Amino acid sequence: MKLKALCQSAFYIHIILSIKLPVSQQNMRNIRLKHAAQLLSSTDIPVNQISLQVGCQTPRYFSQCFKAMFGLTPSEYRNGK
């Protein structure tokens, strides 16, 4: 396959997937936060490591987003408050 054809194929695949599977930043953040909630309730991994595992830049930003979604800080969520 020629390089030009390969690039065009990748471009068209990207276009088709973005039309068929629209994932906004908000949806992606919700998916990551739900995964973090699962990790918080089922493991003893420290909160700061979970924040990095789910793709947050800083633990502070992670905590802010988590509290906005669940109404609790990650530590409160883990402790069942």
C-alpha cells in the first residue's frame, strides 16, 4: 500500500469513527471518573496514584472533578461518607 493511500485510509477511518462514536471531553472525563470510583472502592491504591492512572494532570484537579461528579472528595468516597 502506498504511503499516500495509507494516510488517506487512516484519515477516513478517523472521520468515520468520529462520526459514529462521538466522545466529548465531558464524556471521557465521566468515564475516567467512574473508573476512578471503582478503583477507590476496590483497591488501596493511593488517591494521587489513581488520579494519574485515570489521566488527570494533578491530584487537585482530579479531586475537584470527582467532587463535582459524585458530591464527595475521593477520600470521602473511599471511606463511605
